[in-house]
Amino acid sequence: KTHGRKEGNGCRRPCAQSVAHSWVLQVEGESKPGNAAYASLMIAAHDKAIRTNRVDRDMASQLQTVLDEHHQSMVVHGYKEQSHLLESVGVALPKPLFDTKLAGYLVHPDFHADTLERAAAHFLDLHIEEQSEGATQGTLDFDEPDDSAQRNDNQLPRHTAIVGLLARKLADSLDQREQFSLLESVEIPVSRVLYGMEHAGAQVDMNRLMSMREQLAADANYAQETAWQYAGERVNLQSPKQLQKILFEDMGLKPTKKTKTGSYTTNAAALQVLRDRSYGNDRACQFLDALLLHREKNKLKQIVQTLIDATNRSDGRIHTTFEQTVAATGRLSSVDPNLQNIPIRNEEGRRIRQAFIAREGYKIVAADYSQIELRIMAHLAHDEGMLKAFAEGKDIHSSTAAEIFGVSLEEVTNEQRRNAKAINFGLIYGMSEFGLSNQLGISRQEARTYMDAYFNRYPNVLQFMTDIKAKAAEQGYVETLLGRRLYLPEIQSSNGMRRKAARLAEINASMQGTAADIIKIAMIGIDKAIFGDENIKMIMQVHDELVFEVKAEIVEHYSQLIKAEMEKAIKLHVPLIADVGVGDNWDEAH
């Protein structure tokens, strides 16, 4: 709705506040998009006026009333993004019926329809910026404005009509694939949860971050000086050309693989291979150690600097953006800053996590699923051996080692458990005997022996892997437990490398996608349980981990609530286990 004022010439021109935040609401009944009825709502692209608070209180109240009354028949493009936009003028966007951005992601997960223009071009073959006014009206069938002022600016009805067309088409596609419930019950609700998490943010200790940045810079400089000492000159450690001369000409090392340009690669993986090959060449060993350390410290310094830059100076918190439509498997990611690139297995990564702190009077609670992808494998494969191990609460890696090596659980050595762990996770990610031999430092024949023993003990796992590969080859996609599809167009490619990469993704996609669906369901359940409760906030999601800020004196109650909601998110043939920790910072709680 727009509320206008009479101009001197008698035409009804929208007022400034209305132009700042124009709406079109088309109500055609009740039901879902694609059938007899839907309602579409679009915000005109006057973001600048909205962000400068040019929408008055009365207008905001009217908008809120319209939204509250019609949200169950409302269609939006980007629920989370529109929610942030409306938040800036004091309007809360209720859960809509349909989100064309999220629906487009489910229909074509490899295509990123971030803007309405891109979605229209991809799904409708409509190029908004290229259409004339007359052609657009004829194609999209929206009402002609009743005065010249409105006719000169028909972008809003054009966008609204496109949202309606997208809703119809995408709803039909979701119905055909039986994915409508995935949008309605998972993607739209979790989008609302993510909006709340982005709004809440995570508090950081700025002094700690700045101190870390200075220390990492000093460590990087020291590593650089050491590298120069063994190189015999002040070589640019970022220059592949200069590094190639030092390593392959001056030090006489044998190069690894070539790049597309024909030169030899000097990336981190190649440098580590060179380091492993250089025993006996003390100068090369020392140079490579210093070079690798320099790169590691610089990378960590960049991560810390990104966190410093992303911290909101007004509240001392980082408000990352959680991406819901990027990973084809359904996994969530984050940008500005990317929280997933913080290392979790080394001391420096732990130090960075220590900078994420609880505000005064609160604690950080971190909860993550234990071996969730292996539990999903046991469920889907229906393998008795794996099901029994999980049902009895055994350590799955020790149990696998005992089965493979023919010893009791008590006799399993650390090395045997490590090998079994590599096999358990390696199979999920499509690891071959060659990959396993490299990871464990054993011969290919020995790796094959391990894998044969594994499949002899867990025969249904092998059958599941065989079946999913056959199904993927036939259909061109794999599915998660909830019906999310991951398409593998390269599975029939004539290019051997592309075909191999697609085959490696077959099993992993099913496991990782199902894990992503499960944690989304857990987030929705927890959000419902704590909605409106100021004693607890969900603030981060990283991989299979959820992080909360909880009132200190009742942290035990909420820890139990979080654990219970995560463990009942979905019913599997094996129990879901969530590990919960509490601390003053993220590292302590992890």
C-alpha cells in the first residue's frame, strides 16, 4: 500500500515516506504459490531512504499491520535480507508463505539467485534491465498505473509481478520433486533463526585480537628473516618465480607438478611435499621450514585482521552474515567475516577462539554433534556391525579397529585406532586406496588390505556405496535423508578428471547434506524453545557446532535444553549424541 497526498495538479503522488518504502500486496485467495492463490509482497529498491530512517512511525505501524495480517499468504525474495532491511525502520517481517530465493536454491542448488534480476533471468528467461516499459507490461501482466507520475516509475509493479511468476514456477518444481516441505519446514524457518543470530552477533575481546595481530606479525617477520638467511638473499617469499629459482635451481630440489602456465607449483601442499623429500639437504629443510612458518603466520594474521575489521565498534560484537544458498549440499557458511576458516586443531586457532567471549554475567555454551556423518552412514547403510557399535555407545574408531585387525577393544593400539579413523572418514569422502596409502604413509597394497577387511566386517556399507553410485549415475543426482537434491552433471562427463570429482562427491554429498539438514532442524527446535528469552542467544553456527551466550546462573538448565533439542532433531537407527561445553570464551566451551 502507498499513502499519498494530493498535488496541486490533482494527481495523487506518493509521499516521501511512501516512496522510501513502497509496497505492493496482491491477494488472490488462500493456499500456496502455484495453485489458485498466493499473495506477493515486494519492497521497492529505495534502500538509501530506508537506511536513513525516512520512514515515519505511522507508516511503519501501517506496514507492520499489513504484514501481520497477510504474512501467511506472502511471498518474498530473500526473507532474511528483507528482515534486516525492515528492522532498520522498526518493522518486523513475520514468516512468509514462500521465499523465491530459497525456493530457487532448492530447485537449482548450484545457481546463486542472490538478486531478483538474476533469478528472473535464470528461471524465467526475463531480463529486467533490458525490457522496455511496454514490453514489460505485456509480458508480466500487471495493472497500468492510473497517473503519469506512477507510470514513469513502474519498477515496483514489475518486480512484484516477477516475484509472482517465480513463485508459481518454483512451487510447481518443488511439488514435482516433493520438496515443498523442505522449504516450508526447514529453509524458511532456519532463515528466521539466522536473522536472529546475525542481529545478536558475538562479542570479542578487541585487546586480545590486536595483541595477537602484533605477535603474529612479529613471528612472520622472524620467519622471513630466517628464510632469507638460508636462501642467501632477500627473496620475495610471495613470488613463485623467485621461489622456483631458489628451490629448483639453487638448492637442486626436484619439482612437483606443473601449473597450467607450465611453471612448477609452489603452493602450500607442494612445499610440504618438497619438505618431506629434502631430508639430507639441511639448507633446503631449514629454508622450507621457515617459508612454511611464514605463510602460516601470515594467514593467521590475516584471519585476525579480518575479525578486527569486522567488529562493530558500537557494541564490540561481530555480526557475521550466514550464507544459506551457497553450498550445494545445504551446509551453512559465513562471510564478513568467515568464521569457518578459523583453525580448530592447532594452538593458534585456539587462541583466536579465546577472543570470542561472553558478556558480563553470561557464559559461552558450545554444542556439536559427535561423529554425525558416520551415524548417518550407519543409518542409511543399515549395517548391523555399525548399528550395534553406536547403539552400545562404543568408540566407533576403536570398534572399527578391533573388527579390522581382529583384536579385542582393549587391545586396540593408538596406531590401529588412527588407521581405522582414517578409513571411517575416508570412505565418506570417497577416498581411494591411493589416497589412504598417502594419508597413512603405507603401501597401496596395505591400504587395499585394510579396505577389504573393513568391507568384510561392514558389508552393508559397501552395498550402500555401490547402490548410491548406481543411482547417481542413473538419475544425475543424490538425495539427503530429507529429500534435498545435489545434482552431479559431471558424472557422465567425457573429461576423466571431472567425472572422477563427481564420483568422489556422490557419497560425501549425501552424508554432508543430511548432516546439514539435521543441524538446521536442531536450530529451529532450539529457537522455538528459547524464542523471546533474553537469558540465552544463539550466536554462531560453524560446521556441526552451535554456539550460545547464556546467563551464567542458569547455564546448566539451558545446556540440557540445547543437548535435548539437538539429540531429538531427527530419528535415526542410531542415537544422535551432542557434546555440550561451557566456558568464558569459545575455546573453553568447545
